[in-house]
Amino acid sequence: MTRTNLMAGTILATALSAVIATGAAAQTELSMWYHGAGGEVESAIINRIVDDFNASQDDWAVELQSFPQGSYNDSIIAAALAGNLPDIIDVDGPVMPNWAWSGYLQPLPLDESVIENFLPGTKGEWNGELYSIGLWDAAVAMVTRRSYLEDNGIRIPTLEEPWTREEFDAALVTLEETGEFQYPLDVGMAWTGEWYPYAFSPLLQSFGGDIVDRESYATAEGALNGDAAIEFGEWWQSLFERDLVPGTSQDPADRETGFVEGKYAISWNGNWAAVPILAEYGDDTLFLPAPDFGEGPVIGAASWQFGVSATSEHPEGAAAFIEFALQDEYLAEFSDGIGLIPATPTAAEMTENYAEGGPMAVFYELSEEQARLRPVTPGYVVAAKVFEKALADIANGADVIDTLDAAVDEIDADIERNQGYGH
Amino acid sequence: MSRSRLTQSNRAGWAMALPGFGLIAVFIILPFFLAFGLSFTNQRLISPNPTEWVGFDNYRQLMGLGVLTLEPERDEAGAVIRDEDGAIEYPRLRGFTRGNPDYAHLDGMREWLSWGWGEDRVVVLARDVVFMTAIVNTLTFVLVVAPVQAAIALGLALLINQRLRGINVFRTIYFMPVVVSIVVVSLLWRFIYDGNDGLLNNILSALSFGVFEPVDWLGNPGTALPAIMAMSIWQAVGFHMVIWLAGLQTISPTLYEAAEIEGSSRWQTFRYVTWPGLRNTAVLILIVITMQAFALFAQIDVMTGGGPLDSTQTIVFQAVERGYGKQDISGGSTISVLLFLLVLTISLIQRYLTRERS
């Protein structure tokens, strides 16, 4: 090829790509923020969904921007204060009512029929309207090894017949007495933040208490400092007093690897941590349901979900993207990629781990049967912080009743200062 | 006229100062006045509710105190009931502080301090015990860190104020922690203080041939604050050492020569030549350390989060925790204003105590 020809070819190519670019510009741009920056697999999947969507139709072009999870909520709040919210945002389930109430989110215009098969924990509803929908849910279970229990003559609990409080306590004491473990149980005190209300408030609910009174959402009195809550608090404190559980100064590294290294016999942990454990222990791994402390076994529901910002000028476009992302294919891909529970049974069948008989299928059942949402109120954000501090203080030996009373006062004062959070 | 030349060059001067002044105005002066204003409202970080003027409510909420004298529980005969250890039993406080119409002024308060008074028990109640604890912790921190850090920094400055080969190596080493981000330093010290196999525990048990029982430095209410003090002193000591050093180098060598000729001892030289020469430096350092110590935040945020049992709560940490974590901007602002008043008072007292006496 001569030099002139080469030039001409280049010009042609440039012109061609310019034409293609103009074609793309005909699509209306939708901005989207996502919390998963840094996760390689996660980013690859979400990018693929966005590319597929942009290629599948000519009206909308989604522009994705990812944030690290630690600073995501702050970024959203800052953007909202500055009036700069993107069209599509993802939101942690329990935080959603706060953002909806604050006017960051608008109701999601999604047809009922699209999500009728979805796990209850994936649907973000507040004030009778759907605001957000999740592609997955997360679940918590007691992870242990079959051999630990069988060697020590401990009954293996089932979904139908979980451990009672006495059985659970006896099991911990038995495991402690073997002397093989630093601690028989690890509940993850090193994971400060949302983990506390997510993982521990279900235990309180199983005792019969709660973070706030869910009838009125106007007070925590009686729910967080009633007899059931005090009983829970005393049991919680006893775990640490009897040295059955590592305390608040647990090394985060031990939390990540302690169970696999054999330091802990049982780990109260999320399904996202299950993949490396399965890789280590294989068939010997057991995922046990939460114990029943009187009011039935409970675990927390709801993970990250997608919604449309209130300031979006194209809610129909945003909803179109969200509906597109809700295909079983993508739910299954997220599940296979990062171990999350797919939102629909049909998607679960397509996954490696959650298909019937799969090693983590039990999580799907747990999520379906035991999962309960954290209090659905804009006040949750503050109540969760208060709850976290109360549980840390009780673990460190503070007076149970006084601590719970103080937590109730703080939550009530916050509800009052916010004029009842619109309930 | 010379006046016009002055205004002209002033204009250029102002133009050059503008970026600096502008930033200071927007990010320091404006927030300062905003904090004052917001502390009298119920402003939230995010909320659809309109902001309302609430007067001194936030201050009352933070500073409210009450005193209650508890009488011991008595049986029917009027004798004092004691538990198995012989300690007198008192009625539970929640009977007084929760919805008791006879003690409405104590409603929602919590026990802060208490002591025995004969058979009775005097209880000081606070509306916000965590904030009270934060004030006490911060003052303790300042009272320990200011003199100790200043003294160690002076010691180091005297050590490196010599003409020795390679003295710059030592200067660099002492100054190094100052250059590293406090967040990084805090993370490292979290490993050092680790309760199981932290460096400090390992060193102490090696030095004592295994006699030393490992201590969970940051997980123990008794050791958490001292641990953070030690680490903070180490981290910033190099900075103050450099200021001392600058002060030392302003002292004229002729004074030392004269003292030497007069046959003064090392201590006398320090006491009568060095120390008087460092007077202004000392005032500066004391004020700077005090103000920095009051601003204690990053170490707490990274290392303990205010725990265990509030033993490391501090004023600034509480301000951030409330304003941002609990979305209560008015509460956070109120704490900032109180901190400002506190630091201002203490600085004025320091100024008065260290004034030039003529």
C-alpha cells in the first residue's frame, strides 16, 4: 500500500468511527453509580451488563462509575447535597428508606410481574411503594465442620429443627472443653459497622426483642430494653465473660482466616465468605441455621439493590436498565462470580453453588425461610449506629440494662428530632 | 504621590494573597460562623424537614447535669439490705430516670459518677454521659501529652544540637514519624498493640523471659487511652523537636562561651543560659501541642472507634460521629463550639501564665 492510500484509509477510518460515535450519541445518556470498585470480578460483571444493555437498544446509554464501598454512601450524600445525583444508584437495603424519605430516590416504575418470583429480601419497599430491587440477597449461617460436631457428639441442627438456646450453649461449652480451639465461636466482632445490626439484631429478634418497635416506628422503648432484650443482652455478655467468643479487639485478619486456620470451631458468617471455606474443607463444611432463642430462628435480609434517583430526568430509561439487569442470566453470573444468593429460583438453578443439591443451596433456603428485614424506617441509619455501640459496650462488660436504656433514649431522641421520620 | 504607589502595590499584594485568603475564608472562617449558627438549630445532615431554631436546646442536651442521692433499700424492719459481699443495695436508677413524674428533671439522664456518703449514695447524672467522658478523656490526654511531649522533644533537641559526624541521620530518624500519615501510623500501631501476637507483647515477653502476660492494649479500658497517648507522643515528638532546635540555634554561642569561662556546670548552663533563651519557643510549643492534643481524632477513629467502654472517646471524635455518623449536624456543631470555647479559655490562661512580667 502506498503512503497516500494509507492516509486515505486512516481518514476513512476516522470518519467511520465519527459516524459510529454520532450514532451512539443519539442514545440518551444515563449516569449510574455503583459501590463495587476494586472487586475485579464484580466490576467485570456489572460492566458486561451495562455494555449488553447499551447494545441491546437505541434509546439509552448507561455510563457507569464505580466507587469503593467504604466511601460510596458518603459520595451519594455529598452528591445529593450538591444536587448532582446520577440517574441510577445502588443502595444498601436497610439504608433505602432513609434515602427515599430524604428525597434521593423515586419510586421504581417496575411492573409487579417482573419481580414476583424474587426473594422477599431483594425487594426494597417503603411506604407501600417499591423503591429498589436487588439482583441478589445475602444470608448468614453458622459455618462449621461436620467432623467437629460428630467427633464431640453434638447434634447437627436442621432448618426444621435448629438448635435451641440450651443446645447451642452446651455445644459451645463442649467445643471449648476440647481445648482444640482458641474460641468455640467467632461472631465477627472485628467487622464494625453494618455487620453488627445485620448479623446480631436477628439474634435479638429471635429472643423476642428488636431495634425499634415495628408497630409504630416511633420508639425503641420496650423493644430494645424490654425483658426479651435484657435477656438477650445478658446472654450476649455471657458469651464474652465465659470466653466463648473473641471480643471487640479481635484482629480483622483472624476474622478473615481464623476459621480456616482452625482457631475457631464455628463462625457466624455470610455466604460471601463461604467460597474459600468450601475450597478448604469441601464436603466436611456445614452451614447451620441460626439457633432458635424462643421466637424462631432469624437471619438478616436485604443486600445492595438498584434504584432511580429522585432527580433523574429519565426514570423510564433507568427502570429499563434495571429491568434489563434483572435477567436470570445476570443474577446467576453475579452469584457464580462473587458467591451471592441469586434473587430468583430459576436463576438459582443456573448457578454452581445454589442449584438444587449445590454446596450452598442451604443459603437459598435460609434466605427464603428465616430472613427478616432490618427495621424499615429512615431512622434505621442512626438506630443501627446506636445498636452497634450498645452491643460493643455490653460485650466489654457494661451494665446490660443501663446500656440498653441509654440506647433506647438515644434512638427515641433521634426519632423525635426528626419528627417521627414520616411514619 | 507616594500614597497612590502604596495603594497600587497593595492591589498587587492583595491579588497575590487572594487565593490564600479566599481558601481560608471559605474553608475556615465561614464554617466557623456556620457552626455557631447551626448549633442553635436542629439542622440534620439530610432531611426533608425544614430546619428550626431551637435556642440553647443542643447545649442543654450536651451539658445537662443532675444530682441524686440514693437511699439504701431497707427491709420491713428498716435495716439496710446488703448483698452477699456486704455491699449496700440501692434502688436501680432507671426507676428515677425513666418516666418518673416526681423526678421529671432527671428524665433520660444516666449515671456519670457516684460515691458513697454514709449509707447513702450520691450519684451525679449527666444527660450525655458519652460527651462528658469525651471531655474528661480529652483533658487527660492534653494534660499528659503536652508536658511529656514537650519535655521529650526538648531532650531530643538537646541531643541532636551537637556538631557530630552524621548527626543529620539522627535528625532525620527522629523526624520521620511526622512525615508519615497519621492514619498509616495508627494502623501500624494497631498491629504493634495487638493483644495476641502484637510486637509490643512479643518484645515484653521476650525481655521478661516469658513472665509477662500478653495485654490487649487497645481492648482494655484501662490501657487503651495510655496506649494512644504513648503512640501520639512518639508520632509528633519530632515536629516539636525541630521547633526546639530552631530555638536552641538562636541562642548566641558567646553566652555559652562566657558560661564556660565562668566555670558553670552543665546543669547551670542549661538552667541559666539555655532555658531563658528558649522562653518564647516554650510558650509556642506548649500552645501548639495543647491545640493539637485537643484535636485528637485520627488515632481514635482508626485504632479504637471510641471504645472499649468509651475509654477513648474524645471531643472531636464525638463531633464527627454525631455530625456525620448520626447525621446530626446541629449536635456536631454544638460540640465544635464548646471545643472552641474550651481551647480559647485554656489558651488565654496559658497566655496569662506565660506573659512577660515586667
